[in-house]
Amino acid sequence: MSVNIAVVSSPEEATSVVARNRIVCFVNDELSAAALRKGLEGSNISIKRGTIRNAIRMLETDTDISALVTDISGIEDPFAELGRLAGVCPPDVRVALVGESREITFYRELMDLGLTEYLPKPITRDMVLDQLRPKLLGDVAHSQPDRGGHVISICGAQGGAGATSIAINLALQLAETTKAKVALLDLHLQAGETAVMLGVRPGPGLRIALENPMRADTLFLERAAIEVNERVCLISADEELDAQLDITEAGVRHVLGLLRQRFNYIVVDVPVPFPPSIYPVITLSRHVLVLLEAEVTGLRNAHALRTAVTNIAGKDRVFTLLNRADRPGGLPRAAIVKALGAEPDMVVPDLGKGMTQAVNLGIPALKHVSGLRRHLAPIVREITGLGAEQKGRLRRLLGL
């Protein structure tokens, strides 16, 4: 069966009598909707709940679009629905699909029909940025990040919200899930808590490198990095509270550059408010997690933090993480959603006294608190794309 869909492959060829730039997406789950919303940020995008059948009904009366992204999850015969779609879809509309199949033969059959792209679930912001955005928008600038380790910044919107604890355990779970090398960089040079929580004592190497990048040679990591386990290293400092620090932007860039050469992931515990010298961390981050608790100050500061990050690096990098979500005495979820303007992107519930006990024992909570690993898993999946057990299959599917 020949279904001639999306025969036009570039934006230049997609010009029609009526200039169209609207992208309409039909997906049946919130994770996919959020990934598309962030990955296609800045475009004229409309996201609706539904599947390919809803898309067909829309196109029967509304064809003034440039691209269509639609969900085929749960559709028993997607090729039959694609045939119906071809009957109502203008030939210059680029069509991409989201679905559950990971079979290479299925992917090739879809590509042979002239589809623009197919993404298997669960999709993430990075998958949309790297694989879909360039094909729908011709936006090469967003298509591939620069080479080097993937930087994830954790910014606490309020003191005591648990940003450091999340940073530590996220780094450990990233390494556990991907089997990759992970650096945990604590930029709280004074009164930082990462080393305390892990029961180690850092040296002076990080401050020296951040103040004077010329002194951060290739031996910097050997001197400054503390091995947490075989895959995770901590880079932190413990400077006196009355020390006069002179952290430079050049120093921050140089340290990050060294870490990105050696590690697949760099999780950064970022001090808030961050001075201009810290801006390179935000600029180089592929994910900036603004972490808050369900309190009035957290909501206020989270809004300001999101705005600051957006001004530095763009809105598509920012994710809101609600920590200790159901803690007694906290604001109700409806109030949080109203203040944020949307549901939090990520949620970790209150996991009880075990989190505090882990800090006092100087051990990662991941080893001590049942349930933490399960609640961090969606965050790890968003950062990495997929769990380790699925990643190889996806790479084979997409020919990577």
C-alpha cells in the first residue's frame, strides 16, 4: 500500500499558496505533551489530547497547518489510519508520529511512506530537540548540542528544600542506570553540604581552579575529585565563611570544560542567587531543575528563578521539580499549579525520616530510603532519553 505522506522534506519546499507555520500535535499522555511543548518551544504550536483519529477529524475541516505530530499508541492498524490521514492531509504538510513500537521493520515501513519522523515512547525534550525539531522547523541551531558531557543544574528555590540531596542521589542513579561516568560538582564553596552528606572532606583544588583557570591543568581532576564510587566523582570545596572568594567566569568555563571532557554527565549543585560568573553553568546545561517545596516562598522564588534561567539560556531548558510534594502543612497542589501556571514537570513526594537519617549517617539516601529510586526514575529518563535497558534498542532502531 502506498501512502504518500509528507513528500516534502525541507521547509523551503513546503511553501504553499497560503503561508502556514502552525504545528498541531495530538498525543494521549502528558509526558509526550510536555516533551513536545519544550522541544518545539518558540514555534507556533498547538498541543491537543488525542490520537491519529482525532487528527484525521481535524483535517477534514482544518488543513491550514505546516506540520502534524500525532499519536498512534493503542491503534490496532496504524497503516489503515495512515491511509485515511493521507486522504485529508495536504501533501506539503510534514507528518511525524509518536508510538509504542520499537521494531526496526516498523520504523522503516513508516519512513518508506514518506513520514518525516517516528519517535517511540517515552519521548523526552531532548529527543524532540535532536530528532524532530530540525525536520519540522529546519532549526539546525537546536538540532545538536555541542560535544561534551551533558550538564544538569539543580537550583533550589528556597533553603532546605532538598536540592543538594536530589543532586547527590540523581548523580548516583544516573551512573547506576546508564553505567556512565558522572561528576557531581558542588559550587557552594562555603557551607556546601554535598561533601558532608557523603561523609568526605574536600581539598582546595576547586577554589584554585575557579579563581585562576591557568592553574587548573590536566592534573586538576586527580587532585580535586573525590571518588564516591567507581562511576561517580565529587568535586567540591569547604572554604571558610569569612574567605574572600574571587570566582571568575573564565574559571567556571574552564572547570566545566575539563569535566565535560572526562564525564558523560555533570550534575551541578548551583548556588542561588547565582552571580554572573556562574552563568556559563546555566548556558551549558541541557536541563536546569528549579527545585521547590510546597511553600509560599518556594513558589515566589521558583517563578523568579525560572525567569532568570530563561533570560540566560531559554525557556526550553527549565524544569520545575516539586520536592516533598505531599508534606504535611504544605500548600495544596491546586494552589501550586495556579501559581506556577502549570503542573510541576517533576514530582518527588515526602519520603519520611529516612532522608534526614541518611544525611546524619553520611550515606546516600538512595541506599537507605525505599521508594527514592522509583521517584527519581522519571527524572533520569528525561535526562538520558530512556532507561539503560531500552537505550540500546532505541539506538539500533534509529541507526545511531
